[in-house]
Amino acid sequence: MPKGHTVIMQTGTLKLGRLFGITVKMHWSVALIGMLLGASLANAIGWLAGAAGVVSFLASILVHEFAHALTARRFEVGTESIQLWALGGIARLSRESPTAKAEGWIAVAGPAASVMLGVLGIGGWWALGANASDNAFVGLLGWLGIINILLAVFNLLPGAPLDGGRILKAIRWGVHGDRHRAAHEAGRAGIVLGWLIAGVGFALILRAQSGVWLMVMGFFIMINAQVEISAARIGARLAGVKVRDLTWFGVAEAGADMDADSMLWQRRRLGSAGGVAVTDESGTPLGLVLEDELWAIPAEQRPWVMLTQLMVPFEGMAQADPDEELSAVLSRLNPRRPVVTVWQDGHLVGMVPPKRLRDQLASAGQ
């Protein structure tokens, strides 16, 4: 699913590499799910085919997410990263869809890719002998086909944060022309959907059947649907507020050889921005260190702590253009570092300090 305001863990991830210019990450929870799925498959078709099944399943999820990402690219929406985790995958888009049409096409691309994989899997299973073959890998093709079809059907359920919720949002946005109202409506549908799924899971548990994962998924949908609703309300109240309205232009810079103690001695350089950009020898910005992080270091340790040890790479924080709507940037915020770095023509020109952002969001949330 593409990321709207989806809650997902940011820590405990492993960077796997880049494909089509997009960073691919995997959360540690994938290993747990992989072992459980692998053990289940191994009992049915053997360890070798079971391991192949786990890898193929994860690859299927990646295909689903890359379909979102590459379709988004056609509408000039970038993708910061794709992350695999216990409950599937998330394509972290760099900004909101520009139109209802773009929102709809980006959302439908993932399930469409899953349906394609499902047809290929079932078609391959049938062509290679179907039930007439005892080959575990032939059976695996059929299993992958069915799983991908089910994945597509599940994601098309009409409620945020699922792809079906994004499609519902696009339809409603196209009908009445209000992005935030459409997101609110999709979120409400998501809450109802989450309760229904959790209820089915609970009913299965009462019948001594496996329903735990349905309950977990139901609660996940409910929580994220509520996040979507809250974000839609704040977004509506922030309508018309530009990133530049809160930006502190001219962020202080320091070289990689600067330590925390020296930086605090030069406190006046930080100004009200409350942060410093760390640069390499050529002056290229590497990352950002917030003033609060400098003061958090015990005084006796500051001379020995370099800014490079504290900095967060810019890719780990929200990036925006000065003329973007602030509401469109909210989905990119890192909850652990609610700061927006402001760029123009590929150059860092300023930042939205955390305090300014918090104050603005607090006033919008009242």
C-alpha cells in the first residue's frame, strides 16, 4: 500500500539496497513472519521449496509496492523508500498525490500488479501439470498465485489505509473536489472495516479457530484509519499555510570536524532555527543536528562528541519546497524528529524548527 499517514515502525530496519532509484528496507519483524511462514510451508512441501516460497512471497510484496512507486513517478510523485514489515509493505511517497486521478491510479497499481502475479502463478501451475504433478515447486506456483489474488482482494477493501481506501478517497475527491473531506470519509470507512475484520477474527477464536492475525490486522486498520482522520482534520485547518510561512531561512553550517561543545560555544550561529547542517569538505550537506540533541549530552562529554555522531541524514527527515502546502508535508514527518528541511533547486535553504511546527499543529488541532 502507498503511505498516506500510516503508522509504521521506523527503527529496527535493514537497508537492502536500491532498485529503480528507490531504497528498499526490511524491518526485523519480517524475519519472524518469514520463519513462521517457512515452517508452515516446510511441513507441506519441504524446507527447500518452503524457503523458496518465503522469498517469492516477499518478492511479490515488493512487486506490489514498486507498482505503486513507479506509477507515482508517472505523476511526478517520488518515493522515499519501500519498507517490508510484518503486515506487508509500505511505499513511502515523497508527497501527496497532486490530483484525484493520480491518487486513484497510484492506489490501483498495487492490486493490479498482485492480480497479474496471481494469474501468472496459477497459469504456470496449470500449464506445468497442476494436480497431476507431485513437484513441490509446481504446487508452490499455484500457492503463490492464490496468495497474490487474495492479497489484491484484501487490499481493495474500501477503507483507509488499504489501497481500496485510497481508491475510495480518489472517487470521493473527484466527486466533491475536497481532498481532506475525501480522506476523512475514507478514514471513517476504514474504522468500520477494521471493526468488522477484528470481529471476524474474534468470532473465529471463540470457535477455537485461528483468528489472531485477523484481529491484529483489524486493529491495525482501525488505528491507522483514525490517524488518517486526524491528519485530514489538521490538513483542512492548515489549508493555505505554506512551508515558507514557518521556515527559518539560512541554516547554520558546520564541518564534519566540529564537536558538540564547540558548536554550543557558537550558539548564536544556530539562531531560532535550533539546528545545524553538517557538511563535508566540499560543503555538501550531509545531515542535521538539532540544538536539543547538543544540550542533551553531558557537559563533560561534549568536547569528545562530534556532530557527525549526532547528525541524522537528510533522507531520514521530511523535505519540502518552500511553496508547498504545509498540510501536504505532514505525511513525510518523522515522528521522532518533527522537523522539515526546506530545499530549492537541490540546495538546502532553510528548515522549519520543531517548535514552530509543533505550535502550528497545536493551533490547527484545537
